[in-house]
Amino acid sequence: MTLKLEAKQQAPIDRPVFYTAAVLLVVFLGSAAAAPKAAGEFFSYIQNGIVANASWYYVLVVAIILVSSVLIAVTRYGDIKLGPDHAEPDYSLVSWFAMLFAAGMGIGLMFFGVAEPVMHFLEPPNGEGGTVAAAQEAMKLTFFHWGLHAWATYAIVAVILAYFGYRHGLPLTLRSALYPLFGERIYGPLGTAVDVFAILSTTFGVATSLGFGVEQINSGLNFLFGVPKSVGVQIGLIVLTTALATISVVMGLDAGIKRLSEINIVLAVLLLIGVLALGPTVYLLQMFMQNTGDYMADLVGKTFNLYAYQPTDWLGGWTIFYWGWWISWAPFVGLFIARISRGRTLREFVFGALAGPALFTLLWMTVFGNSAIGLILDQGMVDLGAAVQQDESVALFRFLESFPLSEALSLLAIAMVLVFFITSADSGAMVLNMLSSNGRDDTPLPRRIFWMVIIGASALVLLLAGGLSALQTAAIASALPFSLALMLAIWGFVRALSVDHAKRQTLSMANVGPAGGPKSSSWKVRLQNLLYYPDAADVCEFIEHTVVDAMQEFARELTANGLAAHVELSPAKDQATLNVMHGDEVDFQYQVATRHHLKPLQALVEQASEDNDDNSGTSGYYRAEVHLNEGSLDYDLMGWSREQVLHDLLEQYEKHLHFLHVMR
């Protein structure tokens, strides 16, 4: 298997994807709006058919996703970076976590943090409700639905997209994940179909979350201020929050989504600490430890439990809905996380995207879920359970009613839901825009606004066509075609990783390194090179003359032997690249680029600078570093002769040919 490592030049808009997806969504939304009753019946029919015939498939897909994610992180592939080997993360760990958490779970935690544990406690899939055993089982099930399986689904899509997008220069869209299997055919109808399915899945997945968010905001306003709970109010809320999300879209990723995500993670932590401090703190911490242990102990059994021996409608309404929801959200959250994860290793990424958010999510569910169950089981607040069973969207506010400063806490909760709504919609619009624009997010503003309107309209129409039931069905159904593409993508990803690992092994052979470099010079020359800290102009001059001359001679020799080779010098003359084409095989690229570094041994440099005015007062120096397709090899050619550069070129090309031999 070969993997082409060069970026394909793309137009700003992928017309087949954009127009196909837009037409399908407009037709679907128009039909549902024109005949909401018929649409509701159709949604019910689809959901029943999927639950009856495809539950086993959804369970299998999510199990494969979780196992694949963990294996990628713990095996030899974990050291590979999402980008060149020298790439550094674009965002701090705190900002990264805040953005992926806000996009991945926000509204869901607010809506289900109290509602789901209480509903499982009162109506478990098996056994008697309202007992201590039912309480323990309720938390196991809640952890199961919101734990590692959910985040693994996001992580596997994100890591696949980031790997192909940042390490191999392919468009940051779903089709790129199939390159190892289908090659250039991903730029035809096959790739178009994959990206269209991803857009449909993303639209309905985000619309599902927005529907939950609007229901909860309406319930909170009704609880606090007596605002009627009606379809008209919810339509107004969708229009208002969509408008606010559009403003965030206009502001961009860093000024919009990033800032809002950071604000909301702070609010979430404050609300969590408030409930933890005002409630039975020690009891909740004990519950968290025990819930986590119970969850890990039952992980395998619950993963494959289809209630085949005790059939129940509970499975379709909960587990299969969640698995469909996570899969339908995966293109959205995965592409968004990929967009903000350049420079992290696979191991760092997978563990960061799994462990951090999952632990916070499970702590949240314990603090809110166990507190609510305790109020019902130990303090006899049966009204809370009845209210949740009647309308789960009011669960959080009825729960907060039992705390001091309940109105302030409820206002904080409404603000959080609103901000989560905006960040989810904003992130979704960005992802839809990228999927329809060859992975680029620097597109015209009207196109981004168009996708924002589509998301808002989808949430509105699905609410009119059947409320939360229609939203759930849309999420489950849209996940089915995308899951097939995802299974192929995982297969292709593993094949690509094996190629990448083989290349890394080839580069790390015993003779790797600048063996033909200045080591052949006298010790005085080598010492002078060590103490010489050139500026950018010196390095550019070295690249323009010594390096380019060596590359051109090497290219002429390759051309004389029937190979296609050419040399490129950047306009700023700070980067020279030799490209050698091998047809269907992996091409060879040897690049020397100017890179800035801080000076080592600063005291020695300052002393030596008395004899070198150019270095006086500078905070760094420049190197002429060697890069291959995988990134920087982290050694400097500055001070080498033309002959020494040629020897290094030959050595790296020899290793590349050995890599091609190994992969045959």
C-alpha cells in the first residue's frame, strides 16, 4: 500500500458536495415542514426499524471504535505526530480542552445530568425501580452512555482527519481518510458521497443538541419567570440563539468559539463546585470513586449487552439513541477537534481527548445524578422524580430548587445552556463549511452564515415535526450511512500508520544522521561552527547558493537516470526543496528551511559577541534545517560544503529507497 504525501490543490468550494448536500437538506426540511404529521410518522417508522434490525450493528461499531482508539494510543504508533515531526500544538492544553468539551458534550450534560440518572433509577431496564440497587445501576448506565464510548467516537474521527490533513497534506474532510484504500478516486463521486453523508449526519446531530438546548432554556425561563412553554417560544429561542451564533461565526475561531468555550468551562466548573460544596460533599466523592470502579468493571459486559434474553424497548430509547447520536456528531466534533489539534502526538491526543473530558463528564454525572437520586431515595422528594418523568427538560431546575440561592444557580444554568448552544451551532457551521470547501475555513462570510441558517432551520423543523422523538430519530438514522464510511476509514488509517511507522524505522537506522556533514572537517572548523550564530540573511544566502547548487546537481543526475526531479526555491529564499517523483510509489522530498531558535550557552555567546557585532543584543539565531515529508530531522546544514550537502542528500534518498523496498 502506498500513500501519496503531497497536498492536492483545491478550489475554495467543492461544488458537488456543497450543492448536493444543500439541495438534500432543503428538500428534506421543506417536506418535513409542509407535512409535519407525516414526517413524524415516518421518523417513528425509521427508528423502530433501526432498533429492531440494526441494534447489533451500532453496538459492534462503537465497540470497534473504542478498541481502535485505545490500541492506537498504547502501541508503537502513539509517538507519531498530527503534523510534521517538529510541529508544536496550536493551542494550550486548557484552551484545547475547553473547546473540545464545549463542542462535544455541553448541552447534553446540562440536559441529562439530572434527568438520565433519575429516569434510570425510577424505570431501570430490568428489576424494580426506586431501590438502592436501582440507584447503583442507574449510575452505571449513565457512566456507560457518557463515558469512554462517546469520547472514543469523537477521538477516532478527529485523529484520522488530523493525521491525513496535517501529516500528509490532504484536505481536512472525511474523504481524505479513505485515501489509503481508494487513492485519487476520493476526489470523485466516492469522496463526494462520503462528505455529503458527513454533512447530513453533522446537521442532524447538531440539530438534536440544539433541540434539547431550546427545550431546556424554555423550561428554565418558565420555571423562573413564568414564560409559557410552547412551540412559539421555542421557535423564538431558536431564531435568537441562531442569530447570536451567527455573530460568533463572524468573529471567527479564536475570537468566537475559543473565548466562549473558555468562559463556559469556567461557568461549568463554578456550577459543579457549587453543587458539590452545597450538597453532601464527602458522600458524592465516595460515589464518584465507586461509580468509576463499577463502570470499569462492567465495561465489556455492558458494551455488548443487547438484552437479547430479556428484550426491552429501553435499549432503543437509550443506548442505541446515544450510539447513533455520538456517531452522527462524530463528523462535527471530530473535524472540529482535528482543526484545533495540530502538533499533538497520537498518544497525547487520544488520551487527552478520552481521559480528560470523560473524567470531567463522569464527575459531573455523579455530582448531579447522585445528588438528585439521594434527594428522592433518602429525603423522600418524590415530586422531583415525578417532575423528571413528566418532562426531563425541567429536571435541572427542579433539582436546583432544593439548594440555597436556587434562582441564581438556575440563571447560571440557563446562561451555560445558551453559551453551549452558541458554541455548538458555531462549531457546527464551521465544520459544515469546511466539509463543503475542501477542508478550508477561510471561505466567504455568506457561505458560513448559510450553514448557520441551515442548522437553525433543521432544529426548528425537527421540533415541529415531532419534538424530541424526531430529533432522536434523525440522529440515529443519519449515523447509519456514515458509520459504514467510518469503518473503512479506520481500516485505511491503520494501513497508513503501518506505512508511516515503517518510514520512521527506516530513518532511525544506525546510519541515520548527518554522517557526511562537518564531522569530516577539522576540530577547529567544527568548533567555529558550534559557536557561530548566523542571522536570517546568512542562512538564506547559504540556502540560495550552496544548498540549491547541490540539489540541482543531484536532480540532474536523477533526471539522467530516468527519474523526474525538480528543485524549488521559495520567493524569500528561506526554503529550498528537492522533489523526486516515483509515480505510484511514495515520492521523495528533501527540504532545507530556515528556522529560528533561541541561543544556547547565552553567557558564552555574549562574551563572544564582542568580536561579532551582528550577534550583539540578539535573542536568537537561525539554522538551515533538513525536513523530509514527515517533518524536521532536527539537524543543521549551516557551514556545510556543497559536497557535504550532496552526501547528506544521497544518504536520505538511500533510506527512502530502502523504505520503498520494505513496503513492497
